[in-house]
Amino acid sequence: MSAEKAPGAPGPKDAGAPVSPGNAPLQALGGGAELLSERAYRLIEERIVTLALPPGALLSETTLAGELGMGRTPVRAALQRLAHEGLVQFIRGRGARISPIDTRAYVRLLEARERVEGLVAALAARRATPAQAAAFAGMAEGFDSITEAGEIAFMRLDGAFNALLLAAADNPYCVGLMGQLQGLSRRFFYRYRAALDLRHTAALHGAIAGAVAGRDPAGAETAVMALMRHNRDFAIASLEMP
């Protein structure tokens, strides 16, 4: 890990190109070859978020390495990062397992997301390069049509959007904070997606992207607050689901 950049931290002005909604990576946009540890993280995180690896499941580094076609070292680095983000727990003598889903904890998480993501969106609106502003405009349009492609395509576009926000905000201190909030949020969304109006959710994301593209910091922050209110309503509705 010593020769790599901080996991999940896009460079200050990486991530300038528009994303195809159906093919957007779950995590960072950026140039250059993907690091093995980043690839392991991206693939394992998507399996956890989409419940292919369900809460409580035990994880084997050897098994995961074989399935992903790589060595145990990048898999171990990915699991350590996922543990830092709250998606994985290490248990003495038993290895790692997937963390449980806690609706009430998710509501607390949204309180932090509102402040952190509001700041990131406002900074991105101020600091985005012309290429990044164009990419946000493309994403705003992408969110308009993403619901036709389904939930996983939406989550991939959302992940790429969050990475682009961080790159445009150009504040490395926000990277770790966002990482700790996003994976848990996407997994909660996927678990209780039956209670969610995906079209409206996508429109709220599109409003943030549009405000950033238009270089409107106050509008971007307001759009984030609207999304968080919607997410809180979603969390409350999910409490009534089995």
C-alpha cells in the first residue's frame, strides 16, 4: 500500500469525462491503470452493497482472491478499507464478516451525510474544471434516464457521481468522510429498494449535478438537503418492511 495513493482518493482534478449510465464504475472515475487493491475493493464492495454477500456472511481472503483472479494481498487491503467504512467487521479468530444492516443507525448516518455532502457539493460547484462541469451536466441528463436501466445501474452512476464530486471539490479531508458514508447508504438503498421511488431519487441526484454544473454552490447544497430529507422518509418507510 505504501506505493499507492490513498484508497478511493481521486486526484485533485481527475475524473473529467462523462459517464455512460449503464457502464459507470461503482467507484472512482479517473485516468490510468486501476490498482489491484482498488479493483478488489470495487468488486467486493459491489457484492456487499447488492447483497450478493449478505449481512453476517463470513469472508475468506483465499476464496475471494480465487473468485477475483488476484492474490490475497489486494483482497486483504480491500477488506481493511471496507472495515474502515463499516461494511465489514473483523472477528478475532474467525476472520471477517459482513456487517449487519441497522435502520436506526442509517438515520444517524444521514445526519452526517447532509453536512458532509452539502459541503462537498458546494466546493465542487466552486472549483470544478470546465471538463468536470461538462461531466456533471452529462450526469444530470444521465440521472433523467437511469431508472430505465435498473437499480444497479443507478448505484453505479451514483458511485461515479460521488467520485466526481470529490475530485471537483479538491479537498482530501472529505474523501475519507464520504467513503465511510456512501457504501452503507447504497447497501441500505438496495436492501429496501421496494420502498423507494427510484425516479424521484434519480431526479434529486440530477438536481445536485445540475447545480454543480451551473456553478451554483448554494443551489448544490440545497439540493443535497432535499435528497437527505427524501432519504430520511425512505428510511422511516423501510421500518415497516420485513
